[in-house]
Amino acid sequence: MVIKYTVISAVVGVLSLVGAYQVVPTIEDGIPDDLNFTTGPFVKIGHGYYYIETKAEKNWFDAAESCHRMDAKLIAFETKEEWDLINQYLLNNNIYEIYWTSGADLANQGKHDWFSTGDPITLDIWYPGEPNNQYDNEHCDELGDRGDASNYNVLNDRPCNYTRRYICERSYPKTASFIIW
Ligand SMILES: *[C@@H]1O[C@H](CO)[C@@H](O)[C@H](O)[C@H]1NC(C)=O
Ligand SMILES: *[C@@H]1O[C@H](CO)[C@@H](O)[C@H](O)[C@H]1NC(C)=O
Ligand SMILES: [Ca+2]
Ligand SMILES: [Ca+2]
């Protein structure tokens, strides 16, 4: 990121030196449709970009590192809408697996938060009776189909060394451009 900004600043600087141009930088949310920019292997679901690992199963830490290698983080459900949209996507694509989320109580035992953001898990999207810290050994939160009324996937705490598929989430893109006039 820093390098990209430096390059842009250098270009803007050179153009400014020419003197004849007025340079107006703009930063917009999202990626313009006409830019022909592919975000694969991340898919756009709602306003977010996600990578759903469909084959490899990894322990929670390994899954988190796999996301980091893709400049992403394990998924965090900040809103009910996000949880709805992910569930609808999984249902529509006939994907029925169990996935690691970034949810964990590794930082403060008994307080589950989204490790990727540091925010507490405020949505009540737990399977009834969870998180239960079974055998005093469950600190990482999986998203799985537990056949609730809507067939949605809900959260359950599990031992972090269990191997699961995982969902990574990428920060929302912005488009930086500048007008040279
Ligand atoms: C977008 O990029 C792809 C691959 O580079 C290319 O095949 C396609 O023709 C491009 N589409 C447009 C509208 O430029
Ligand atoms: C996870 O860790 C526990 C306790 O250290 C161990 O007993 C168990 O065999 C491990 N499970 C896996 C799947 O590695
Ligand atoms: Ca999110
Ligand atoms: Ca549990």
C-alpha cells in the first residue's frame, strides 16, 4: 500500500512540476464496473469480497495464515445482513460445509470476539446452548449447518486444532484516481 501511494505521489509530483496541469485526486468506494478489474478468487457477496475454501481443511491458526497470505482475514459477521447474504450464497451454490470464522475467545476466555477486527460478537447467531466451551477446550468459532428453521449456518465454539474449511474476507476496495486538467 505504502509503495503504491508513493508511486502515485511521485507521479502527481512530477505532473505538478510541469505547472500547466491542475491535478485533482479522488478516492471512491468500490471498483467501477467499467474498469474490468477481476477480484478472483474473491467473490463479491453483497458489499463484501470473500474467499470460500472448498477443499483444504486446516486448523484455525493455519486457516488464518492462509487468509493473511491472500491479504485477507478470516470472516467476521458484523451485521445480520452480512450473515444473511453469506448463508444465501452458500445455499444457492449448494455448499454445505463447516468453516472457520475469525470468532474466538483466545484473547479473553469466555468473551468471544471477531479476532480479525477486535469487536465483540454481538449477533445472536449461535447454535442454541453455544458457545459451551466443551471439555474446557473450545476457543475457536466455526460456522456450520445445524438445520435451524431457515437452514442457516450458525456458530459453535470448537477446539482450535480441529481442521475445517474456512472463509476469508477482504477489506472493501477503494478506487484512487486523479484528474489531470
Ligand atoms: C476484460 O478483460 C478480459 C481479460 O483481460 C478481456 O478478455 C475482456 O475482453 C475485457 N473486457 C473489456 C470490456 O474490456
Ligand atoms: C487437539 O489438541 C488436543 C489437546 O492438546 C489433543 O488431545 C487432540 O488430539 C488434538 N486434536 C487434533 C485433531 O489435533
Ligand atoms: Ca465482515
Ligand atoms: Ca461448542
